[in-house]
Amino acid sequence: MSKQRLLFEKSGRAVYMSHLDLMRTMKRAFARADILLRHSEGFNPHPLISVALPLSVGQESVCELMDFELIGDMPADLISRLNAALPEGIRAAEAYEAGRKIKEIKWIKAQCLMSYDGGCTPELIEEIKGFLRADSIVIRKKTKRGEGELDLAANMELLELERQYSDTLRLELLVSAAEPTVNPALIVSAFEQLRPELVPDFMKVRRLELYDREKKVFR
Amino acid sequence: MEQKLERILMKVQKPARYTGGEYNQVIKDKSKIDLRVAFCFPDVYEIGMSNLGMRILCGLLNQRDNIWCERVFAPWGDMEEEMRKAQLPLYALESGDPVAEFDVVAFTLGYEMAYTNVLNMLDLSGIPIHSAERKDCFPLVIAGGTCCYHPEPFASFVDICNLGEGEDVLPEIMELCIKAKNEGWDKARLLREAAGIEGVYVPGLYEPEYKPDGTMAAFRPVDGAPKKVTKRIVQNFRESYFPVDTVIPSTEIVHDRVVLELFRGCIRGCRFCQAGYVYRPVRPRSPEILAEQARQALKNSGYDEITLSSLSTSDYRPLNCLCDELLDYCDPRNISLSLPSLRADNFSIDLMERVQRVRRTGLTFAPEAGSQRLRDAINKNVREEDLLNSCRIAFEGGWNGLKLYFMLGLPTETDEDVIAIADLAYKVLNVWKKHAKNKSRGPRITVSTSFFVPKPLTPFQWEAQISMDEYRRRVALLREHLRSKSISYNWHDPETSFIEAALARGDRRMGAVLEEVWRRGARLDSWGEYFSYERWIEAFEACGVDPRFYANRERERDELFPWDFVDVGVRREYMWSEREASRRSQITPDCRKMCMGCGAARIYTGGDCDE
């Protein structure tokens, strides 16, 4: 049977699960739901599942995608069976035939809630806006080959910035999903490296939507 | 989730172990609960969640509508530091509520090196560590588990100890607590009443007295507490509760699989093995019940691995028929079955081949001693020819890796016995050279030695542990005789085993040492990165307690032991006769060949031993 795709959410206490934890949990949830996944051939068979764009530990998402292959047809009640078998915080939303390639995802829309224990002044908001809308934000970034440089400005777009609570700012960003991969948490690195006084006391990230190169929603 | 915790979790390693929220966790409505229990495992999540005993007891308590039992584990060092910094008290995973708010705080103690974690967890909860400092009934601090067969070293910290298996007695203790709560008893009354339950030991109701030479002169019950406390066992093990619908961790733990318990107890009587004596009598489950439990547990968990667990799995009579039935279920579902604890004398290659079709892991045998004389002395009834025969079958079957486990420092061990370990390893290597099916990759034979720790309630409870220097000398001697490139040798550092030996047969005076070493920073002592021998020695010195008195001293036949008030079924005279037999290198047949009348059957009113 052809490749299927699951749209799911990861939130609440489940955000602390790592990518590998999530893969194990998904595998077990399918088994508990009695939905048989196709396994690889060979000496040590493993179920054929892959989660796109691994999420960092601590970040939420309402738009996670997982590709999988089933033995037999897709059960009509797959979503409800799966949800009954998943732990708190992981919720399956939709399952459908995987059409487009994961590679086509180019942008991720993310929300960042930045807390400033000292409160957010209008000046602070303007400073941050100005900083994140600059033409170039070059930061040092650790890569597999050591340290590299990345221009955040070329790979990120600030969509919204507003005060949500007296001590919390809400940002919406578009970040590049691939080539290069930009983690929204990098804005904190940018503050640390270039404007330490803007570093928030805490930041919570939530993925909101995936887009292709043309900024059309990717499913 | 509390904001404080949310911020901390981003700073620590593997935060998923601190959040709860796993599949199948038990959530109840606090307002409809009579008793809240914080079940504490004094080690990290990955270890505690792998513990079958904890799963059994939490599941058992949660079957009751009026009790809510939640899980608590020790935080790793980084998490502890952040929690203390943020003044976040230790909390239970399910509700997130602070442990200090619970009615009962229950610890399961499986190994001595976890004792400091108990103190640390109480302190992290904001609960005073000494029983005497806790004036109110609740939180009531109770303890159970293997270490409770000799609870004296931690007597001053816990209110109630549960001796033996918890399944039958724990609910009785909980009922008593509910009654105490409803009727507003004071703590003294609750403790007095608890002491009346069979299998319950209330340390505060006993007073030890010592002779000038440091040994015990007397151990007196006060306030009507019983002179002897008899351990509790599950009388109807066959049909007793087994968790088939248990919490499935969201993050990886040590034993991340279904564990099926075939039987309790052991027929063997190895003289060094505490579990072999204290878990008697032998009580098996039927293969029909086990197969059904396995199917249920696999179905409910989604695990792709199941393991059979018992003290000596290959002694389970219907093992072949059980494995066949399990494989019928597992094979079509890509579930693997594994068998630990194989004995070298009744090892079945046929069985191994059938169960390890998918992943061929290495084989491990534990002859424990190198010479036949010493194996007879410890009653490890494995003959060299049986071991070599099992090795031949394994090598012919295509295995090339083999691990051999031994102990150094066993009573009566001589240099000859030490060298015999090397001889045995070379004999195994020769068997490989002669019979290996596939010689292209060479053999991988690993010899490991640990440092023998004499344990209470075994025939070796009278014996001295050899000194650390003597152990190191024997390690060096063995190394000299293991020069083959095909044999690698690993040995345990003796420091932990020496401290363990002191704690294992310690008395109430050990409590001061535990407190002192914890105050000096000891915790997570079963982890190499946290254990500090120097810290322990400094604590012993500060308290004026000599660990050698407990570890390295041979006891007189009639010495009063601090654990003598515990009746585990097996009688002290029987242990002594076994100890004498060991001095003559005389073996005792296993329970199936002949019943030696050890005494364990006395307390088994629910059935016949090994039936």
C-alpha cells in the first residue's frame, strides 16, 4: 500500500519527548491501536515511519507530519483509534495519502512567547522590532563541521510582534525549514550574541504552519 | 504545568523523565480519594520504571477506587540543583502535587546504595528525615523491598517497614491508614496498631542494646510489639495481581519491554544469594495464565519485546510449552522474546535458537567460581562438563561471544581457585577452537569478576568480606593468568562493594553514617559519577563507626544479629548447617531433588512449595 501521512499535534507535557522518544511512542501507539505498520526487510526489521523536520525538545507544534506505510487498507477510524492509544499531548488530526514530498517544505510559521520578568516596555518592543527587521543579522552557529555563520535576516521574516501580557511578547515568524534549517530559538542566540539586553527570561516556541516555496500551506 | 518547572525543564538533561503524562498513567479525582500514596523509587526514572515490583504495587493500589497511588523518582543531579535553586519541592508525576501533601510516602528499597537517595528525596520534599521529627500521622513514611529484610540501617528514618512481598500486606497497611485518618488517631496509636499486622515492623517500637565489643546484646520490643516479625508472602501467587495495563514511558528506560514473572522463589540454594533464600517458597504461575498475561500486556503496551523473568528462568518446568505459545503470538507481530538468567547446566540451544531468531545477542553464563571445589562450597551446582558442553552447543550453533561471570573473595577461596577461573576461561576458548562453526571473526570471551558481599539471611551471613587490598591482589593474580588476546577481563572496583558490605550487615548505628554522608553530599551512590569512597570513609570516621567491623569481621555462631527478629521462613539453624556444609565443600541438592526442610514452607499456608 502507498505511503500515508499523519498530521498531528505535540503539546503540553509531551513537548519534552525527544524525536527518538516520539518515534518509539508512535510505533507503540500503532501497535496498541492494532494497526499494523509495514516493516523494513532484513535482519532487524523496523516499522517504516518517518517524522518530518524533527522538533526541538520543549517546542510545541500543531502541524507535525509523519509518513507511514500500512499493511492493508487505511482503517476509516484510524484517527480515533490512534488517539485512544497516544499519550497526553500528542493528538492525531488527519491521515491521508502522502502526495507531495517532504522536501518541498520551505517555510515554517512559528509563534514565540518571550517572557521578560521585568515587564515589556513599549521601548523594548520597538528595540526588538528594529533588531529583527534589520537587513542583516549575522550570527555564529554551531554546525556539524564546527562553527559557521548564518544571516538570520535572509532566512527569517518577522510577521507580527505584540504584547500579550504585561511581561510577555508574542512574535510570529517565518523561518526557513531547509537549506538552511533555522530554529526559531536562534533569535535568542542572536540576542545573546548581538544585543544581550534583549534576551528574554524564557521563551516558548510553537510551530503553527508549514509552507512550500510559494508560501502555500503544505500538507 | 507550573511555570517554575517549565523553565527548569529546558535546562536539564532528558526532561521527559520529570513530566509524567505517559500513556496509561492513572489520574483520579482528588476529592473522591480516601488516601493518597506517593510511591517513591529511590533512583532515577529510567531505573525505577524498569522495576517490576513498583509496577505491581502501584497497579494493585490503584485498583482501589478510594486510593490514588502516584509515582515519584529521584532527580538526576542537574535537576536536583535546579529544583533547589527554584525552591521547587519534589512532586509526584501524575498530579504534579508536592510529595509532602501525600498521606503515605512509600519507598521501595532494592539495594543498599540507594539509601542516601531516600534521605535526599525526603529532604527535597521538605519532609523531616527522622521518624521521630515527624510528629503527625501523615505523611507516614513506609518502606518495603528486598533491603527491608534487614531494615535496621535505615530504622531511624522510616515509620513502618513492610517485610517480604507487598501484594497482600500493603493494602492492609493502607486500610489501617484510612481508619487512622477517619478516626483522627495520633501517630503513636497508628504505629502501635500497624505493629499488630503480620509482616509489619515498626522500628520505633524496638530498642537495641550493644555489648562493649560492639556486637548486639539484646533487641527488645516495647509497647506490645511482637518479638519476631514474620515476612509476608503472596499466598496465592498463581492468581495474584499482575499488571497487564501499566504505564508506558514516553522516554527510553533501562528495561523497555514487557516483563513476565514466571515464578517466585528459587529451588537452587546458592549460598551467597540472598534472593534465593528470602523469596522462598517457590511458587509458579501456570503457563496458561502467563500466556494470557503476556498477550494482554503486549497488546496494551504496544511493546515489541517481551522477556521472561524469575530468579532462575530455566528452572520453570513448562518453559518449552510456554515459549511455544508465546512465539505463536510474537512471531507474526515482529515481537521478540528474550530469556535472561540461563543456567549453564540445563541450557537448551534449541530454545535459544527459537527465541533469538531475530536478534542474536551474546550469551552469558555465571559459574561464579573457577574450581569445582569452590563451586561446591557455594552450592552453585554447575559442573564443569555441563558448562563446557553448553559452550560447545552454543559455539556449534554459531555463537562466538560468551560472557562468564565470577565472584572473587568467596568464603574459603584460595589462589588456586582464582587461577582456576583463568583455566576455565582457557578451556572455554579451546572448546571454541575445536567446535566453532564460524571461525572467521574469532571468539569474544569476556571474564568478569565482582567483589563478593556477604548478605544477611544467607548461609554466608557469618562470613567476613576480604579486604579491598586482598581483592585487588586476587584481581592482579587472575590478570596475570589471563593473557590471551581472545579473552578480555573486566573487574569491579572494590570500593562500592566494601561500603555495600558494611551497610548490608549494619545495625541501627549505621543511621548516623547515612545521615552524615548524605549531609556531605552523597546521593545517587549507585552511579559511578556520584559515588565517592572518600566521602563515605570520612562520614564513617566522623561518626566513630568502623565499616570493617561490619564488612570484614567473621561472626561467632551464636552472635545476635540485628536482623534476627526477622523470620523469613528459612531458619537460622538451617543457614548455619549450610554454612558448615560450605566449609566441607559439600553440596546440597536443589529443592526438586530433595526437600531439606529449610523452614520456608512453614509460612506458606496457601499451597505447597514448588507446586
